[in-house]
Amino acid sequence: MTTGAGEGGDSGRARARSGALAWGILFLAALLEIVWAVALKEAGGLDNPVWTVVGVAVAMISLGMLSYALRDLPVGTAYAVWVGIGALGVAVAGMVLFAEPVTWPRVLFLVLILAGVIGLNLSEKSARSEDERDTRHVSRV
């Protein structure tokens, strides 16, 4: 019979690594959301086949990366972060690349989206830390 002291620490570190990798993949997937949205804007209602193919291909890659990240992240948190980063990035890209209006209410609500994304990320890390503490406690008993 093992005490589990070393095992809990090893599995906890492995979970932390897989969680960090999942968050990194999710972040990259969200950045690709910005790329595909801008590509579809450039496609002009799918009239430009090159931009259409780029937009659809990048969207599929982004979705695949989201799916991969969901192996280690809760679906509600991961999806909200993916959409939030994508929405924020696309809004900023629209203002920078397409001269969309920059108004104080728009900027305020974009900051609120950013705060929500950060808050979800922090709350998930906090919940994961609590789970690891619980797991270590149980493995010692």
C-alpha cells in the first residue's frame, strides 16, 4: 500500500502542466478567431474566394483548438474565454483596420469583456488549486 504523498504531487504537477497547455491553446484559438473574422470581412460576403477560404480554414483550426483545450478545461469557462477574447479582438481590429467608431461606451464595454475573461481565468485557477488541495488531503488519509 502506498501513502500517495509523491503520487498526488506528481499527478498535481501533470494536471497543472496540462491545464497550462490547455489555456495556452485556448488563447491561441481565440486569437485565430480574430483572424478568421477579419478574413471573412475581407471576403466581402464570400465574394472573394481567397479570403473566404482563409476565413473558413482558420475558423476550423480555431474550433479544433477549442475542442482540444476542452479536454482539460470546463466547457463554460473555456467557451466564454474563447468568445470573449475573440469578440474583444475583433472589435479592436474593426476600430483599427476598418475605421469603426471608437466611442467611450464601446471602449467601456470592451474593458468589461476583458475583465470578465480575466475573472473567469482567475476563478478557474482558484478552483483548480482547491481541487488539488482536496486531492492531496484525501491521498494522505
